[in-house]
Amino acid sequence: MKINVLFTPVIADDLYFTGKTTVVIDVLRASSTIVAALQNGAKEIVPVGTVEFAVKVSGGMFGGQTLLGGERNTKKIEGFALGNSPLEYGQEIVAGKSIILYTTNGTKAIVKAKFSSGLFICAFNNIAAVAKHLVFLDNDIEIQCAGRSNNFSMEDTICAGKLISEIEKINTELSLTDSAKASLALSKSFGRSIFKMLAETEHGKLLFENGFEDDIKYCSKLNSSEVVPYFAGNVIKLLPENGLSLMNEKENIAN
Amino acid sequence: MKINVLFTPVIADDLYFTGKTTVVIDVLRASSTIVAALQNGAKEIVPVGTVEFAVKVSGGMFGGQTLLGGERNTKKIEGFALGNSPLEYGQEIVAGKSIILYTTNGTKAIVKAKFSSGLFICAFNNIAAVAKHLVFLDNDIEIQCAGRSNNFSMEDTICAGKLISEIEKINTELSLTDSAKASLALSKSFGRSIFKMLAETEHGKLLFENGFEDDIKYCSKLNSSEVVPYFAGNVIKLLPENGLSLMNEKENIAN
């Protein structure tokens, strides 16, 4: 199994992903928010590349059961119901809803990788679950870091490194490109305290300044969720088998 | 002093560099070759972005005292006098000559950064000399890694990290972006044996397969040169003061 990491979306064009197995990571905060929303019973997430398209989509499609969510430069967009904080996506708000999501980096990176044959969303919160599924698929993997305005971001890279490390625990026959090796090494150098690392990144500092310390705490929780978000037909849903296993989990807890 | 590292030339456009102090790194092999050529008495290097322009420039300008050098995908270009191996750029070949240089990644990255107010070329061979000059200038720094076909390359990033580490020895008041911190950390993880690291990178493996093991050895020598290549007026020369100090060194050795 070969693994490559793309540090920013600007490296590859849309067609690069055709037929590939891709994982998109935007720790702060789109991928953490998507995991939270699906965990809390959202029907689906519709990632969009522009605010205009978000507004257009929210009008007619999905039978009115939609919520507009997202941010531009960390701030909630005027007229949107929700921002990009995973803490806003509680069960009472999102259960059964279709959420149209626009964010500065993350949803654009997802839309760019739309021609992938399998496209998954990963955050620190669901690394082990995503790793398990990727090992099951046994395909070569492209990890697309959303980055920041087409630049490198430390937190996405370290999340990529931790994902590789998790895959390596199960499949030791990995072939890693330079960028994958670098991600793995960086996750070892900086990954001991994820919260501390996040708080010291460029993006983490900006979120702190804007009062989102609780978001950083939330996004730093390793494997707090079993959700594997899967993009198909332009929407992100739970993997079918993932939905079943989560239901079983809930039943087990209920019993 | 703020330091940022651009892992590939595709992240920033030409105008991004306007008025900035920039260092271009292409360890395998353009920047190592440029250092070698200037060390061995070449009058100047003219980096070009296309093979066609290389041929055009070599015809009329620089009074006939020109040599065409370069490669496409590691191979010497038909009709060119020299390839892109620093070992080809010996004193007997290059002394007094203007060298028109085209390479797959390196010279394009240099040409892209042409609007910088100060543009320097760095390889493992001349890290300490470049670091000393940058500390003297005391400007914010952009380190542009040439990468490979717009992708991340481990060797350029680790060279960037070692350059930052060398600057940090003299100026401890550095402000590092995410990518600069990552480069520094990677240089600590992988930089103990530069030869071994180079041989295991994607580009290093390709050079090995093509018989360039001696080039990798040459490029791995840390601080074997005091040369600081400086780009101005579309050509790369020795810094004036660098030329003087190198002459003094030679005189000292002669005496």
C-alpha cells in the first residue's frame, strides 16, 4: 500500500484524484465539524466551494430540511444558521438535517477531490476508525491536507502522520513518499500533546484570539468518534456499514 | 526575523516575492551545481525557465564565452555542453565562463523569485556562509524549496531546516511559520547523516538508479564551500564581498 500526502490543495488538479482513494483532512475545523455533525445524527453534509453556491443549494434541494453552515476567515457568514465550530453541531440542532457547508479551506479541498473513487474525511477525532477502513480497502492512498490559503498547515500534516502511524500498526508493508515520511516524522516530533500543538500552530493561534479555545480542545480529542464520513453523489454521509456498527454500539449501550 | 518556507514553487506566484529576501534551495542538484560552478571560477550563471530560452540566450549574449548546461528528468539535454552534475563544473571547464543553466525544478524556482530584493542560492555545501549573510542582512526570509514537479521534496526541506538551525545559532529571536518549524524538526529527525537521507529520498533513489551516486556524495557535504550565490540583473554571481573574502582566503592559503 502506497501513501502520499499533499500538503496543500494547490499541488494537484481535480483530475489528479480520478479513481483514487483519498482522505481529506482539515482539523481546524471543517473535518472535525463534519465528524461531529454525522456523529450527532445529521442526515448528510453537502460541501460546497463557494458561498453563492451554498445559498443556491439551500433554497431548492433536499426538501427544506437544510441548514446553512460555514465560515469565512474563522467568522460565521451573515445569514447562515451555523458557523464552523463542531460544538454548534449538537444532536438537537442537526439530527435528520442536510447541512450545506462552506469553509475557507476544507470544503474546497473536498470538492476538489470529488473524482476520487473513494473519498473520506478525517480529523483527530476519528483517526482510528478511518485507518481501519483504509486497511480494509487496501488501496493506495492520497491524503489531501486542506492547509491554509494554499499554504502548509502543521495540524493537518500531523493528523496525516498520525493516520499513517495508525495504518502502520495494522499493515506494516507501507510504501511512503517523501511527504508521507515527513508527516509521520512530524507526528512523532509534535504529536505528544495534540492540544498544545494545535494551540501553537498559526491557525490555532488565530482561533484562540477569536475565542475558540473550546473548539481547539474538542478538535484535539484523539479517537473520540467511530464515524467514517464518506463522500458520494456530492454529499457526505456515514459509510453504510459504519452507520450499522454505530447503531449496534448505541444498542449495546442501551442494553 | 521571521522565516517562512515554501515547500513547492506552486504555492506562491512571481509577485509574491516582490521586495522580499529569498533563498532558493534545490539540493539535487541545481543549487549544488551553481555553488560548485561559482566556487570554480565561473563568471556567472544565467538561470532560465525553458530549454528554448537557454538556446536563444547562448547564441548572442555574453560575448560567446558561454556554456549550455542542464537537464531534463536527470538526463543531459541534447546539444548542451554540460549536464546538471556539480562534478562536471570543474575549474578547467567553467573558469571565466557564463553558464546558461536550465533544470527541471531549480532554475524555474529561481526565475520565479526574480522580483525578490535579495535572492540567494543555498545547498548543503554552503549553508553556513548563506546563514551568516542572512543574519547580517537581518530581513524576514522566504525559503523557496524547488521541490519535484511542484511536489514536496524531503532533501530541500531538510536543507531549509538546517539553514534555519544555522541562523538560530547566531540570532535566537526567530519567528517561525508552521512550515519553518516543520523544516527545522525534520532536519533534526533526518539530518544526522545527510548522505543516507539523500540516498533514501524519491529524487535520490532516481539519481542512484541513473548512476549519479558520486553526485549524491558531493551534494551531501555540509559547508564544503564559502560561496554565497546572489541573483541580480538576471544572472547569478558571487556576492561582491563574498568574492573578495574568497580571494583573501586563497591568498592566505598561497602565503
